Amino acid sequence: MFYLSKIEHKLTLPPYLLTLPIREAILSELERLFLDKVIAKLGLCISVYDIISIKGGSVFPGDGAPTYLAVFNLIMFRPFTGEIITAKLIRSDANGLRLSLGFFDDIYIPKHHMPDPSHYVSTTSTSKTGTWYWDYGEESFAIGDSEEIKFAVQSVSYPPIPVEQPKDSKPFAPMVVNGSLNQDGLGPIAWW
Amino acid sequence: MKILDANVAPLTNFEVLDFLRSKGASKDPSRVIAKVAMSEYKVYDYLVNTSANVQTREDIAEYLSGIKLHDLSEAEILNIVNIRPAAVVEIYPIIEECPDRFPDEEVTEIVELVEKTLPTVTINETAVENTEGDEETDTQAHENGNVSQEKTEGEEPMDTS
């Protein structure tokens, strides 16, 4: 789930941080820049692991902030295909399920990856949400709300930033994980 | 920004949890004091509810030396440490083409190795039901829920206060 990635970055240190010792100042600026942000192909940055080197410190004319070249390690959240993750259900609708890890919410199980066979029942005739049931033999098992669900990662995609979005659409998700429940041992952990 | 090495090393959940703990994260409700950011706390909250919470370096080292006897890929070994499967059926999604690569006895051997080396966490039903609502109330619920741990040979229970 988590990987260490080595990054080199040229950053300027705003003057209000110059009272701190250099390491702390650079750490604080790196956290402001990278923490909780998605880097394409690398994943979601969870934390700055450590700083390997800091070079530079020159001040360019007309600028009050010194520029440093820092090399550091970041802890990235990047699930690989085939990884099994336990997450919580936050939304269940006709297109499938949406799961959350607390720090990452854009995990989708599209309806063609639900355990086979299964069917969907909407809560009321007009609502957009409902419950999915897995039909195993004679019985139907429900996937209840807020349950811990184990799923296998199918793919991780980084959609490009859209230029314009229609007004009511979901906020843009820079990283989307698609999962599957169609294997033995997957689904709500209460089932197994 | 230049990516020097996208993949220096994969980390187990335990290592990330250990790192966050060394930064000062804890279950303490007053979280302003530690130098840990809110987003890092969310990761901490997630990991504390997995079996990574009760693992130690020695356990994982023991597990790694034992699992070398079986022919598993690095991703599968990592998956098993993170999930801690308790039954054969939980191994099936982790290992690709399990029935073809491993006979049933070997799969049970792997489960037994996991049971022996990696400690387990048992959480009461009440703690699981309490996890609704936003992150702030979540931490309180985890404080109130009962997290009991089973001792493995010679391992001391960790402080859950």
C-alpha cells in the first residue's frame, strides 16, 4: 500500500520560516507543498519520511526568499493491482459501491465487479442509493451500510485535470482506485 | 520537481504506523501538541484499526524467515503481513492462481505460520458500530471501544491508553 519515493525539488523558503533551524524550516515547507496531494503516477503523499540533502540557499535578486535544492523521501500511498485492502462502505448506488479509507475516499467498485451473481435493490423508488445483495445458492447476503469490506484493487488511474466541469458534478478526483469483489474471501469481512 | 526514484522501497503498514508514532501520533484526544498533520492523523487512525497496531519488528522478521520456504512473490508476502489472514479462504484472493501453485497442505502451512508469528487483534462489535460520523468523533469512539489483544509467546501487550 505504501511506498517510499525519492524526490528532488527546488523550493523557496518564505521569510517567516527563517527563524527556525534550516531542517525544520525545509520540512515544514515540504509538508505544506506535498502532504495530502496526489502526484501523478506516484500516488497520494502521506508524509515526508526524511530529508537526504539540502543544497543552495542563494537569494535571487528581487526576491526575499532563499532557494534550496532538497532531496527527500516521501511516503506515498499507491495500491498495486491485486492488493487486498479493507475499507469502509460510504455509498451504495445503482452503479456500484464507493469505499473510503479515512484518508482516501475515491475507491469505487463498479457493478460489473460485484460478486457474481448479485443484485441491487433501491431503498425507495426515487432514491439514488440502495443495497447490494450477493446471491449465493439459495440465500442473499446484504452488503450493509458502513461495513468493513475487503476488496482487490483492479486499477489505479489518474484522470487528467479537467478544464471545465458542469456545476453539479462530483468534485474532481485526481486519483481513482477501482476494485473488485468477485473472488473468494472478498466482500464484507462479516461474511467470511 | 524531479522524481529521482519512484520506488525506493515498499513499506508494510506496520512501518508506516511506526513512523507516524515516532513523529508523535497517538490515540490521545488532544492532538494539537504533536507535530503530526491532520491528514497524517487520518492515516494513523486507519492503521491503528488494522493488525499493524499490534505487530512488532521481531514478529515480522520471524514471519519473513519462515515464509522464505514457500515460493511467494514480494507483493504477496507484503499483502499477507498487512492483512493477516486467519483462514485458508482469506489466502485465496491474495495468492494468484492459488490452487495451481500450492497444494492445500502448503496453504494451511502458510496460515499456520501467520498464526504463529503475527499477533492478532480482536475488536468488539460495539467499537465497529461506533465508527460513523466525522473523524473527530471517530477518535473518541475508538477510545471507548474495547480493543483486546491476545498474547503470543513471550510478547507483552502494548499500551492502548
